[in-house]
Amino acid sequence: MFGYLQPDLPHLYVKDGILYKALYCGLCKSIGKTCGQRARFALSYDVTFLSALLHNIAGEDVTVKKQRCVLHPFVRRRMAEEDEMTRVLACLNTLLAYYKAADDVADEKRGWGRRLLLRKGKKRAQKLHPEAERIVRGQMEALSRLERQNCAVPEQAADPFGEMLARLSDLCLKEKATEHTRGLLYGIGKWVYLIDALDDYDKDKKKGNYNPFRAAYASATREELLRENGEEIDFIFAGVFALNAEHLQQIGFAFNRDLTDNIILRGMPAATARVKCGCKAKPEPVRF
């Protein structure tokens, strides 16, 4: 994925920061076990967020212990112990990274090395969780079709990515999945696609790549895009945030939800504001 789903650090409780880091390290270690050591370099903050969210909705408690790992052999770190949810998400992380690299190769003629690096991990993930691979591949193909058609409706262009996360959440949550969990994950996926497109507007314009906002408005720069069409774009993002908040209220959480609420209700709007003002879009990585 893209790395935008991170906490709003000024409003993050210490306890939630510890849990987030433990989930991040636990997911990293699980990727190494399930998909191979090379796949660990594609570890995503977005999938760390999914781990926090889906564990909580599913009612699967996380056990945190101090452990060593190959990347940090001398100092033991707090890590969430591996469970079935983490193994599924480890495969999902690898599949998303592989197909994102494949998409970059097809559209921009870059990412060859990353795709090659992840090929073996992708095969292992596909063997372990073929349904997850089918979902990711199918929705990425749907996304590519819309991009080739130069889809000029940003919300429509974002639909396959939102649908992908909704279907993957069903796969992970099983009987705990509801229309509200699907709706929330759909909205989050839609936002990830749209904020990445807005962030990359100038780069895509320069390289001649597809961008849904460019197809819709044809502005020369992102600054001009927001100056001339800012209200419409604000309306798109405000609609996503409003629906996310509605679905969030209807979801039953088994444990404390401060961490996921921080990311959904604060982190996502904060990242949107950074992109709009032309600041660094993604927050600094959480330091360990």
C-alpha cells in the first residue's frame, strides 16, 4: 500500500504508541516466516493499522513480549506474538506490495527490481492464502482497466481499491464481518487511493501518467487544481470521512479503540491537510 495510514502522533497515547510499534514489529517478523526475509522490506504502516483494527473487531487479543529479530539482533523489542490473523496480514502485505510493483512496471516502466525481489514471497503468500491473492489481483486489474479508460470520476476510479479492502476485511473477519466493517474498510481504501492520487498530481502530470484528478479537472499543477476546484475536492474527502465515522459508530470493538480511532478520525484528516497545503504528505516514520 502507500504508507498514509499512520497515527496522529501529537494526540497518540503512550500506551497506543507501544501497541502500534509492537504490532509493526510482530507483523515484520511474521512476514519473514510466511513469505521470506526479502518480503520484510515491503512492510507497510497501512497493514499495521489493519492489524490493530481487525484484531480488535475480531476480538483476538494480542500478546506482546520482548523478542530479538534479525534486523535488530542486540536489543530485544516489544513484539506482538504471531497468530492466524497476523499470518494472513503478512501474506496480504506481500501481495499488495507485489501487485503495486507490477502496476508500476506496467504503467510507469519502473519497479522492476522491487517486483523481482517480491516474486518468491508473492508465490508463498498465494499458496498459503489463494483467496486473498485472487481478491488483490482481481481488484488491481479492475483498477488498471479504469485507468486505461482515463476515468474522469475520482470516486469511481477509487472504487476497486475500496472494494479490495472491503473484501479482504470479510476474509479476515469471517463471521465477525458486517455491513459496517465492509463500509468502513471500503471508505478507508477509497481514501488511500484518492490521497495518493492528489499527492502525486504534479509528478503524474509531468510524466504523463494517469491521475483521476488530472482526468477530471486538467489543471496545470496541484496548486492550481486546489485553487480552482478545492471545494469539490473537499466535498469528496468530507464525504468519505463522514461515512467512515458513521460506520465506525456501529462497529463493536472487543478492546480499547483509542489507537484505531486516532488513525481514522485524526490521522487521515491530518494527512489530507498536509497534502492540500503542499507539505510532506506522509508523517515521519514511527521511530523504534
